[in-house]
Amino acid sequence: MKIENIPADIKSKSLKEAKEEINEILDKLENQEVNLEDYQSDYKRLVQLNQHIDGLFKKRFKEISQGKNNDWKKTYKKCKESW
């Protein structure tokens, strides 16, 4: 799935928000009987959230590798807080 296929409501989420939604969907799938239609839409949403998180990490890695943020402690703290 390409990033341009990710809905705007997912693209606007922070790492922490995306992680929380993933956990909510997983809890729902683990704790309830879900019909096939709901399961498919939840699975699609999980894939989109995962792609968004992957994009956030790639963006952060690129910023770090290009030397835009040389303060490693600050970067580490930002990543830790958002996770």
C-alpha cells in the first residue's frame, strides 16, 4: 500500500495516536466476535496505520541522517515521548 492511499484522518495522527488506535483495534479483534466485513475493514485500517507509522519513522531517520538534528538526546527524547 502506498502512502498516498492512506486516508487524511490517519495521516494527521501522531505516532502516539496511531499506536493507540492500533491497540484499540487489536483489543476489539481479540475480545469480540467480529463478522468478516468488520474484520476486513479493521485489518485494512491496521495496515494503513502501520504504513503511516513506517512513514513517520522513515521521515525521522532521514532528518537524522541528513544532519538536520544533531542533538541526539533531544531527538531521542522526542521519539520516546511520542511513542
